[in-house]
Amino acid sequence: DSGVTQTPKHLITATGQRVTLRCSPRSGDLSVYWYQQSLDQGLQFLIQYYNGEERAKGNILERFSAQQFPDLHSELNLSSLELGDSALYFCASSGPRGAADTQYFGPGTRLTVL
Amino acid sequence: GDSVTQMEGPVTLSEEAFLTINCTYTATGYPSLFWYVQYPGEGLQLLLKATKADDKGSNKGFEATYRKETTSFHLEKGSVQVSDSAVYFCGRGFLPAGGTSYGKLTFGQGTILTVHP
């Protein structure tokens, strides 16, 4: 158990819908990261938040947004969903040293868009 | 940009065989290097890491050495077990000179390892 929790574990929805994925980091970790894992794109970094502020951005679509709240939990919002958004979405957290720190991954949310 | 290239899989071995999974990275900035393992139906777990040139990371019999001259971080294990069957990801972090808290990890495409009894 990494100490990172993600909800829900599975999510099935239809095209055009909007969903919210939730992540709670390990106790004391200030950084939260979101990754997307799909068969064709592999494991891709989406976005990082550090203590409530956006810190780094990767290949995140404009239909996707995220935020980190004062209690440090984070939410990833996916809207106008398309079939190609079906993937595993992982959240990870780390301490203050960013890329020099180990990132601890949650169990993931599997999103299926029908 | 940042990239990581991993040995193509899948890799199939018999128990107690020697394992090597090759990984090379682009040498921009001052990356930390990681190997993560993903067991079926689970998230990624850190296997080992190295933060500077010539560092050797090791854990559970796995080893990898940060080779700056060849920009490589190959994963090795002397004797694999059936329980090592999983997907292995090589990753590099990006830490700009003088920068902190930037945490993007770039991963290779993953290598599926299957170990038979």
C-alpha cells in the first residue's frame, strides 16, 4: 500500500459526459501528479500540482482540468468524453524535491467510455 | 525533449534465468532515474532509483547503474522468479539546474516480463 488513495476504482460512462477522479496523497506529501496509461500512448504525464499551485504540465487535453485543494487532495476533471479517453488514470504524490523525490502511485481509476 | 527508450518486449524467461531490460534516456538537465514495476491490476511501485551518475540502485535482487557516458540505466537480476512476472517501466525525472519541486516523470513504453517455472 503506497498510501495514495484514488476513487473511484472503476468508472463507466458515455461519450460527451463529464467525470471527476479524486486523489488523496500520502500524508505530508505536497506534490500530486496525474498520469494517463493507455495501450496506444503508454504512460503519459498529464499535470503536477504543488501545494495548491499548478507546477508542470504535460500532454493534457484542454477538455481535461485539475486542481489541488487546501487539504492537498486533488481532482482531475474530464469533460466531453470521447472513446479514446478510455484509460487507466493514476495519481502519484511526492515530497518537496520534485523529480528527485520518489513518486508513490495510487491504484488507479479505470475509465471506460462507451 | 525528454524521452526514455526501453527494450521491446515481451520478455519470457525460465525461473532462475538472468534478466536484463535495457533502458536509455535523453541527457537534458540532471535527471534522476527510476525503475517502477506494475503487477497485474495494480498501480506502479518503485523498484529502485539513482539520482546521480555512477549511482547503483538495488532492491529485491534487482540492480541498475546510472551510466552517464552511455545515457543508460539497464535493469538486471541474476536469478528471476515466477513472482517477478510484471510490467517494468524505466523513468526519468526532470530537475532543472537550481530548480526544485518540478516533478514530471517521463516513462518508457514498458516491458512485459513473464517468468515460467
